Amino acid sequence: MKKCKYCGKRYKENSIEHIEKLPDFIKEKIKFIPDCSCLEEMFKREMEKLEKERVHECMKNRVKKYKDISVVDNKFLESRFENADMSEKYMILAKRYADNFLVKNKKTGMLLYGDVGTGKTFASACIGNYLMEKGKTVMMINLGLYLNKLSREFGEAEKDILKQIEKCDLVIIDDFGTEKNLDDNSTGWRAEKIYNLIDTRYRSGKPLIISTNLIFNDDEEKCEITEKFSIQGKNRIRDRIIDMCFPVRVTGKSRRGITKDKFLEFMA
């Protein structure tokens, strides 16, 4: 008797009613049927695989229009919780945030701050990827690229991007504070554009995640965000950020660069 090629279980005799009335060639084919759910499970897995591929393709297509300001690239798409060291406290927090995002009407964002290479961008990308796979719309932008775009394209470019900033489920601003001045007289212009971006998100009532190497401090005078973005003694940008985002310090050694283990793995 035929066996299931997946689990080895023998087929059972088909008990379908009126099977004897069927033509012989059909009756011969369905006389014995699987006595397990392997085929259904394999079909389910295949459908899940195809759905993941479809969602992955949609994720890439969604950001094509804003590719010149986005940090959604192959490295971003590979940043997933299943590839992370989930013993890290900030990664546990990131995963919990992503899970809660799906079941709660969350307006609270996060400000991930700390030294270069400690995993802030990776954690943000893990959250973004996870939510996009669940059907949420996510924009992850680089502030420097955004400002460069606005300096080249006037009027409609900013209006169009801010419309998307207002609509999407989550906005992630990566490497906040590393952008360079366009010229010596651009400080006021930069501050205005950054404030407009963050204020648009604030008024939408939707969450924002920011990653930055700048040091955050409850004391405004010791806060590097205040130092970098304060204009004429006003801290509008910092005030908006702390209204929207809970500060989380990401500590640890830099994870950037090729480690000895990675090199030996490649050479093996």
C-alpha cells in the first residue's frame, strides 16, 4: 500500500460514499488516500512562503518613490528579530514595542540614543521590517538625504513627503543629528525643515522612532539635541521630540566592522 512520502504513514481506504459508481480510472486513483495532514501542511507552508514573498516585494515597491531619502535597502530588509541577539535588553524592548504596536492604539514613540555602532539602526529596522510584514506602512528616512532633497527640489517635494509622513503608520528617522550644514547660513533653514517634519508627525497623532548618536539629557543645557538644534534660545525641536518619544539609551560595544569570526567563516 502507498505511504506518505513526508511522514511514512500508510494510506487508508477511501470511504467516500458512492465511490463504486465512479468510472474505474477515477476509482483506481482515489481508492486509497493519505491518513495524515502532511499534504495540507505542505500546501499551507507554500502559501505562507508565497505570501511572505509578496509582502517582501510590496515592501520594496512602497519605498521606491522615496528612495532618495530612504534607508530601506538590502541591509535594512535583512534586519530582522530572528537574526538579532535577543539577549540584549534594547532588542527585547524593541520586539515588545513592535508586538504592542499591532494590538494597541499606540501614539508613543522612542528616541534610541547612544554611541556609534551599538545597534540603534538595527533595532529600528527590525521594528520596521516586522511591522511591514504585518501589513503596516513604515517610512524610514535619513534626515541628511531629506534635507538635501529639499535643497534641490522646492515647494512640492516637501509638501508631498510631509503628506506621506502624516499618513503612514510609523515613521523612523535614522541617524538624527549627523546631517551636515548645507552652507554656513543654513542653520535656520535646516531647523525649520526639521521642525516641520517632526511637527507634522506630532499633529498626526502617530508614533515616531528616532535613532541618534547625540546624547539625550533631561537637563536641556546638557542635552546635545538642544545644543545642535536650539535657535535663538528656543528648543522647539527637542520639545516636540520629548512630547512624542520615550528616551532609551542603547549601550554596549560597537558592532560595526568585520569581526575575526566573520572573516574566518568566509575563509572556511
